[in-house]
Amino acid sequence: MNFFPEHTPIFAEKRRNLDEFIAYNEREIEIIKSANYPNRKELAERVNKTICPNLVFSVLDGKSDSVGWFVMGMSVDSLMRYLRVVK
């Protein structure tokens, strides 16, 4: 950012959006884990109400170690679409 200080506000906003997106999904996963849904269908109904169901399923099923690891593997285009939703 030293070479392009005019981009600092945009970068800061996107970083804040990214932090909010990660925190939101971590909270959702904790809420879902603590609910102890009796079957996969009820779990899926709840997960599908989140902003990014594939992320939540991936972490819950152990396919991704954490929300952060999942986010690092997302394409930039996909991630930017989700960051607009979090606002």
C-alpha cells in the first residue's frame, strides 16, 4: 500500500468485510454445532439459510480445517460476491 496510498481506504473496507464474513461463518458454525440437530435433513435446512452453505458444510464435515482455510481456497470472484452480501 506504500506505493498506492489512494487504495488504502478500499483495501481497509474489503479487509473489514472479509473479517466480518469469516466471523459470521464461525459464529454460524458454532451455533449449528451446539444445536445438535437429530438428522442430516434438519441440519441441511439450517445450513442452507446461511450466507455460504458450502463453506459451512465443508467445515462441519471436516473437509476444511477452518473457515479461514476455506476462504483462502475460494476464487477472488466468488469471494468478492460473498463480501458484498455481508455488508
